[in-house]
Amino acid sequence: MANEKKYALILSGGGFKGAFQIGALSYLLENGIRHNDGTVVENPTFDFIAGVSVGALNGSFMAMEDFDGLKKLWNDVKNNGAGEIYTSDLVDIQGDKIKPSFDKILKKIIPDSLFSAALKFIFSKQKFLKSVGENFNKIKSIADSQPLREKLLREIKRSKFKVPFQMGFASLVNAEYYSPQPKDFDSDEELAKAILASAALPMVFPYVDSVTFRKDGVPFTARNLTDGGVRNISPLQDAIVYIKDNHPTDDWHFIIINCSADEEKIDNSNPNVVGYAFRASNDILTNEVLENDYQIFLMINSLVTQAAMNNVTLLGSDDRPLMKFKYKVIRPNNPNEIGEDTGDTLDSRKGTLEFREFKGREIAEREMNKINDSNWS
């Protein structure tokens, strides 16, 4: 008797690029999951979902089997703007560019007029510098994610989760990565805060002060929490550990929906230092971590296949056999090709979000209709 087919959904980070996942998921839910023999699993459900950053946000609604609620959230952003997710008085919006404003940040640090600031510097340099330092330390981020926090507190309920789900977030205190499940929380509020922490883009949104959950069955409080994507942009390892611990003999198929292409868009602009730091922490870093995670997954899959051909079993660091998984990867095309750029991480214009959804549907259809995909079955 063949082992039961099960499906794991892996959702990467990527800020407002997460609209790509909405398009891909729409196609899968409407058209089903196609296998190499031509059979189609209609009205598919997932047996495990893992997400980080925007993938945690999207994944939480998917795990509650509330895709309509997820689509409403994204439609609200399309129709009403980024204010549905965050507010900010420290950014400039110029067409498709949403960047931190050096002038506005400077005014936060030195709120006085230039003349008053100069006088304070001349007559009390030490006091002036202390004031600047105190004002600078008050800036935790360039945006406030309170609107998203309020949405999550309203919508996220432990009782609504129907599918095992893990969200990932990282601590700025000890650099640890945590990926609890809804059952590990004793309140809806702490679970909502954990999802907010996973979506806290570095420099953009403030870190979450603390989240309490059960770690190894014992109450544990993690502090100063930010986007899990800084450590694990595509939570493949979370899925692998879950499967090893719970359903190692089933026939698992991974559907991996990444928001970013395998190459970062070439940017010929000349941003200031703030702009460089912002882009490095969100676009370049995200893409680099994603590629490393993905390539390690592919390498292990290949090694396990080669070892099995020689009747060899490879063991992981936990002394358990490494596993091979069937998979489909749905991700944007190279953004440097004409017409394929899905925009910057914080580009939340209606047209951009609609284009990302369109590309998600298009590429999901292409991948699902590949004939004799060697990585699938």
C-alpha cells in the first residue's frame, strides 16, 4: 500500500512582494494540484504550513483555512494603501520608490531650528550631543506597524487554526531563531504578537518587545523579536523537522512559494547611506538568505538521491536519516528581464500588487502543468 500523499506549503518572506503568493495560492485553490500522471487534487488542503515574514502573515490565514479573509486584507491594501499595514512620518514616497527620508530623520534627531541647534552646540556641546543621542535612540524604525497589529489581534484566534502551522522570528538579544506553533501559545494575543514579530522587517517596522510561548512544554519569553527572514527566509528546515518528528513515512510534496527571484534587480541609482542600508537589509539580504536556504535544500535532496542509488543512508546532525522531498518551486522570473520586475519590497501601489498577483497565478500555472517534472511525481 502506497504511503499517503501529504502537502506542505512553504511561504518565504518579502514584504509587499507577498502579493505574489496570493496569486499563486489563488491558482492552486481554484485549479487544484496536478501530478505527473495527469491526476489533479481538486480543492486542495495542506497538511502543514510554514512561513516567515509576510509568509507568516499569509500562512496564518491559510492555516485557518480563511483564504477569503487573506484576500480581503490584501484588497484593503490595494484599495486603501499601505496605511492598512503601517504609518510613517520618516519616509518619502516618490512613484514606485518608498525610501527613508534623511531630512525627516534628521528633524527627529534635531527637532530645533538650524539656528537654535547651532547655538546649543556652541554653548553646550556636551548637552547638545547627549540630546541628539537620546533622540536617535528613540527611533526604533522608520514605520509603525500598529495597523497590522490591530488586524492580527482581531483576526488571529488559536481556535481557528485547522492546519499545523509554524511562523519564524528571531531575537535581537541572542540571535536565536524560534518557530513555535499556535498550540504553543496560551493566549490569542501572544500568538498575534508572534506573527507580527515574524513580519517585522528590519529597520522598517519596530521589533516586538516580547512574546511568551511554550518551548519544550515550558513557558518561555523571547525578547526583542524581529523578522525571522534575517535567519531563515524560506522555512524549509522547519517543515523538514516537523515531518521527521510527526509523519516521516508519508509521501510528502512541498509547494514552495518564494516572493523573490533568484537574482536581485540591478539598481543603477545612487542612494545615500541611509538608502544603501535600507536596501541591503531588505532586498539584498533577503535574496541572499533565500538563495542559501534553497540551495542547501536542493543539495541535500541530490545527495540523498545519489546515496540511495548506492544503498547508502545519510544521517543528519541529529543522527536521523536525511530525507528527500518532492517539490514545486513557484517564484518570480528574473527581474532584470523586460517586464518581469515585481518592484521593491515596500512598493505597495495598487498596480504593483495586481501585477504581482498576476505573475503568481501565471507562474503557478506554468509550474503545475510541467510534464514529467523530475522533482515531482
